Amino acid sequence: MFRVLFTSLVVMCVSVAYAQDDTTVKTIFDEALRNGKSYEMLEHLTKKVGPRLSGSPGAAAAVEWSRHVMEDFGFDSVWLQPVMVPHWVRGQQEMARIINSKKMGTVSVNVCALGGSVGTGPGGLVSQIVEVKSFDELKQLGVKGVKGKWVFFNRPMDPTKINTFAAYSGAVDQRGSGASEAAKYGAIGAIVRSMGLNSEEYPHTGGVRYAPNIPQLPAVAISTRHADLLSKLLKDDKDLQLYVETHCETLPDAPSYNVIGELRGSEYNDEIIVVSGHLDSWDLAEGAHDDGAGCVQSIEVLRLFKLMGYKPKRTIRAVMYMNEENGLRGGLKYAEMALKNKEKHIAAIESDRGGFTPRGFSMAADDAVKQKVQSWQSLFKPFDVWDFTQEGGGADIGPLANQGVPLFGFVPDSQRYFDYHHTPEDTFDKVNKRELELGSGAMAALVYLMDKYGLK
Amino acid sequence: MFRVLFTSLVVMCVSVAYAQDDTTVKTIFDEALRNGKSYEMLEHLTKKVGPRLSGSPGAAAAVEWSRHVMEDFGFDSVWLQPVMVPHWVRGQQEMARIINSKKMGTVSVNVCALGGSVGTGPGGLVSQIVEVKSFDELKQLGVKGVKGKWVFFNRPMDPTKINTFAAYSGAVDQRGSGASEAAKYGAIGAIVRSMGLNSEEYPHTGGVRYAPNIPQLPAVAISTRHADLLSKLLKDDKDLQLYVETHCETLPDAPSYNVIGELRGSEYNDEIIVVSGHLDSWDLAEGAHDDGAGCVQSIEVLRLFKLMGYKPKRTIRAVMYMNEENGLRGGLKYAEMALKNKEKHIAAIESDRGGFTPRGFSMAADDAVKQKVQSWQSLFKPFDVWDFTQEGGGADIGPLANQGVPLFGFVPDSQRYFDYHHTPEDTFDKVNKRELELGSGAMAALVYLMDKYGLK
């Protein structure tokens, strides 16, 4: 009986506490929707700063801009965390031509060098093409079928996956590892079908990862439309040749920074909650959804707390990582310094799936933590944020996992993301104000609850 | 024991049945995502047909286009259902100027006549302005405060409503009834803050409804940006004058049509399931989200069934209603003819909230029907369609309620809808292919389940 009574009391207390939380969570969303600054910040980052690949002048400008913004909002501390980053440059625009096809003669096709790729040099490379859909198929062909040729990786993203990130995961091995796999059999380079779900004119860039001790081949993405064209022409004309010229190169590592802003905790200031995005973008993109959105949402969480006069018990950090796109050096450096400085992170959240209508949060944490967060689910329901079932955190916060930090990924609607991802189409006008600000609200609400109740 | 066994058997059978449904529902979504034609159809309707207000040449073209499309897809029957519709024309573009304001002198502001409004005539109207936020406030002012003036209805939509349709409902009385309310106190006309959530340059049109036996006043929408400007200037300058000139007029009713395509049921062909949208749009808009999306999705449901070789047991009708925007004559005519012809409709679904990512379906039906539909919820979950809690159907299918027909409204994500609604911004490029096709999939899945299991 005592236990029943006690349990009832606990349930009642929890309900009462959550009843107040209802009000606070609503206030957070209301402020985000009425007085949010995420959209205004994003406009500046995309339109005044623009592309900001690691090591570029744009990246340096983005660092300064975000430092100033957080200082102007009056956060308790704002600082730069030095990190050396890869410095890859595209050089002059790529050229590619299908040569002397039977049906169409010589045709220009749209390609772009993959980030981190070596260039072909000024003379370009011309050769026959062998099309494959998988590394298994490549292996079957072996040296005999591949040597001296371009390998054309043409497995599309699966359009029937409702979670478009799952479709991306199912195809992106071709971009990341295609060049090194092709090199094993003596290919001269890799042509990779763009990671996009539509028939598009523009190629999608993205990182290539060369395996150690294997020759590094030039690797380019080809637009989905031209991938389909090339595949079609190859069917009738196996001896078709492709000319590709790229001028990209990797320069010595360059100095850069993670940018960090902090509200210090009033009770447990040694317990840190990170809310984050990555500041770098690809050179071809304004980086509106990837990941300007995540950066401004992270700053906005702290700004909303100040606006509401909410004094966190724990220390809340907005972290803008550098170099997610082609090295993850910022994420690695942050984790390294956290370990070195014996910092205690109780949670790290990343927003890096676009600034779309929020749906929920993914988690990489133990079951007790997951259950605690899931117990807050009803507080999010009025805002149509309902999905707390997915597994995972985020790339930049990933290195904190080794220190046992529970990781959380902001999960928005993902249907439009891969129309823009890593392309010149990832621009400010593709972001909707309400959708972006609702995401900031959802993130702030989660941080508020973590701050108030902890995760133990 | 027998009952337990029997219940278990029933549960097993249901599970087995639903297990097959899992597969069919997935096939429906897969086909929509792989081979969907909704987007292609919408491109034609918006870009080749364009604006299509009732009685306009565009509306006539839309009727012919949709008839041809459904005939070309080989539906069992396609026909036109005659209906007389209001024929309102905007005439030459509206002009409006704030005159001799203390701070800014004379300033042009962006207005558009509300649909159905009388015009000011070529000379325009000039007068002082009284700003109100509600009909109560207007009543307080009375004849003394209002006579001979413009009434400026300036209550904004509430940005904190997560369901933007709720925000719309909370403000749209000003547009619909403002002119007649103002007329009661001797106003010369109504200026209505646009139904939009952002600060925008362009006004949103929409229908005005004149009350009987009250003078009909000219009514215009003013852009939200200029509503804010006008309100600000009025604060310092109560005697400010506004000049408005509109040339709209209502011509005699014109002949038009609902367009209907049908797949005849193989078992219960007298039981009809309607899936629908409205073909007319405002004259200022391409009508991509409102409601080209609903039309092409409705056609697509039948096309997907044919593509899959699915022979419905019941009769499935795609109905494109005419005149939702300024009269609802199509919806009324359809219900009238259904009654006259003693047709048995078991369900009517409408898609008229935009072609965005699907979230669920609203229902206006008795509890047994609601529970039956909710029992299918798990079949929709893999496609992130989860909300079967909202009340309501759709405007055009509304008149069928008198005949006891259960009504269903397609519910997509609504965050962006009112950025475009009734404006020149409601264009094809604002629609995302996957989002649109997913909606078609969700609607087809619902119709499939209704067809297979009925609603009793």
C-alpha cells in the first residue's frame, strides 16, 4: 500500500512538474515563432558570408561572423578553439565530354570534382568507361575489365526509402570509396552518379576518402541526368570514351577554428550540454540547409534562453564545428580538448539534417537515457514533434561517444534534403522561416528539459 | 475457452489480412515514388493552363485538360457534370495610396480586390481610415466612429498556432465578413490585412461574403508589410487618408463543370468512394498547392490502381470540383446530383491543404467509422503518416454530409501553406516532387483499404 501511495505521489509530482513544463515548452516555441532570429541569422550566413569550405576565406569569415553574433547576444563566454584543417581547392571549373558516341557524337556532361580528389591536371584524362552498380560487380570485372578505364559507379539512391538518409546511406559508399576500389584494379579514375533522388542537371559534390597505400585517382560526381544519359549511350556503344579535366588540389593544412558560445550553469556549471552544427559548407553551396541551419539553430537555443530570462542550471554550449564536410577535424579536436580538460559532457545534440519541419530526435545513448528522453515525448506532441525512435547522433559529436556522452540528432522532415545537398541549389530561399524556427524551438525545448532534469 | 480461441483466430486473421496489406500499401507508395505522375500532371496544370478562376478561359481549359488526362489514362468513364458558377473579374490592376501622411507623404501600398467584391469604379474612393482588430471593436466605435471611413481590419494570424489552418480560421472572418460588418455602421469600404504569417510585399486575395440586405462595399486585401506600415502611420496621424481604386465586377453566372473520372467496382459497383480536389484557383495564382495538388493526387489514385492492376471492389471516383474558391457551386451540385440519382457514397476524401509531406487524415464521421480507419494506422506508420486525430473533411465534399457520407481530409505538413495561399507565389516550383507523390501514395493507400474493407 505504501508503495502504491508512494508511486502515486511520484506520478503526481512528475505530472505537476510536467504541467509547468508544458507552459515553458510552449513559451519556448512561441518565442521562436514570434521573435525568432534563426532565419535572419541564416540570411546573413548564406548571403553575406556564402560558401565556406575549410581553409577558404569564406570559412574564416564564418568564424568571425559567428563569434561576433554570439558576443552581440551577450552570451557568458565566446571563444575560438584552434584546429588545423585540410585545405582542398577546386581550381578552375571541371570539363567533361562523352566523345564520339554513335548516337549523339560529342556531348558535354555536367561533373564536379569530389572534395579531396586529386586533379587530372591541365591535359585531362580520356578513356573508355566501365559501368558498375556495386563493388562486387567491380571485383567480378577485375583488372582485365577495369585497367586503364574510368569506372562509372551508377547505383541510384533508392527512391522508395521514406527516410531519405537511408537512401543516401545505401548509395554513398560509391562516392566515399569508389575511387580507391577502382584503383585496386588499375582504373584511371572514378565517375560517381550524384547522390540525388531526382533527374537533375547539377552534380552533387561530397567527400572522397582515399584508402591508404593505394593510388589516388581523380574522382568526379556526374549529374543524375547525365549519369542516365551516359548509361544509355554505353548500352549501344561499349567503346565510348569520356574526357574529364579537373584542376583540384590539396594544399597544406590550414589553421581554422571551432566557434563556441556558452551560458554558464547556475548550479552544476561543470555539467555541459552541447547543441551544435557545422560551420563549413561545400565550396559550391551557400550551405543553407547543410549546415547553416544547424549553426543558427544552436545559437538560437542560447539566445531564446536569454530572451526568456531562463538561467540554466547546467552549462549550455553552442558549438559550431569546422570541417565536417571533408575531415571532421573540428569534431575530433573538440572531443580531444574535452578529454584533456576533463570536461563533463552530459549530452551533445547536433542539427545537421536540414532546417525543415521538426519531427523528433534520434539518440545514441544507453536505454535509461533513451527512456528518460522518451518520457518527455508528450511535451513535444503539441508541436507535432513525435519521433524519438531513431538511432544515431551526428558526425561532429560522434567523437564524444568514446567518452560515454549520450548523443542526439535533430530529425526534421527529410523529403527535400537531397534535392539540395552539396549543390549550388542549397541556398537561403530553400529554407522556410517557420520550419527553421520550429526546429530551433524543438532543440531549445529538449535542452531545457535536459538542463532541468539531467539525463541520469 | 472457445471465445478466447475464436478471438485469437479473429486476431490472427486480421493480422494475416493486414500482413498482406502491408505489402500492398508498400507497393502503392513504391509506385508513387518510383513512377508517380502527380508532379508531371501538376506541371502541366500550373504552367500550361495556369490561373483558372471560375468562369475564366483558364477554368475552361482546366476542365478540358483534366477530362483528356483521365481519358488518356483509360479510366472506365470520364464525364463532365454541368454547373453554373459565379463569374467575377478583377479588371485592371488595383491602385492604393496612403495620402499626405505626416512622416512619409504619399505612399503606394499593395492591395488586391477580394474575390466577389464590388469595385470602387474608375474614380476610386478616398477617405479616412479606422483600424480595428475585431468586430466587437467595430461595434464599440459604432456609426459615429465609422461612417464615411475605410475600416481597416488588422488582426494578424496567430504565428504560435502549430496548425496554420487554425491560425487562418482565427483571422479569416475579417476577410469573409468584414465588408458587411463595416457596412452596418456606414463605412465606405473594407481594407483587410492579408491572411499570411510573414511580412510580405504581396497581398493575399480570397473570397468576401456579402450578407443579404446590407450595402455591398468594396473590399481589398493589403499586404502584411503594408498593413504594418499603415498601422504605424495611423498611430501618429489619425486623419490619414487612403485612396483605393478597384475595377472588379461580377458578370452573369457562367456555365462550367465538375470533371469526374471513374473506375467501376467489380463487386459493389453501387458503392462509391470519392477522392477529390478543386480545379478552380484564384486569378492571381497558378494554383499549385491550392488546389492543383489535390486534383492531380486524386487522378493519381486511380492511375496507380490501374498501374498496379488493382481492380477495386467498389466504384472509385476522382472528382475535380469547380468553384471552391468563390461559391462552392461544384460541391453543391455534386451532392445535389448524388441525391437525385440515389447514389450511395460510402466515403468522400478531399485534398485541399497543399501538396506537402503527408501527416494523416482528418475525419468527419461517426465513431465506428473513425475507429475502423484508426485501426489501419499501423499500415501508414512506415510512411510517417500518423495523425488520424483531427476533425473535419473538406469544403467541396462538405455538402455530402447531409446524406450521411463519412468525410475525410488529407492532412499534410502545413507550415509553408499560408506563404503561398491565394497569391502569385502559389507556383509549381513551390511544390516538391517527393512530397507531392507521397501524398498521392497516402491517399491511394486509404482508398485501397476503404475499398477492401468498407467502412461499416
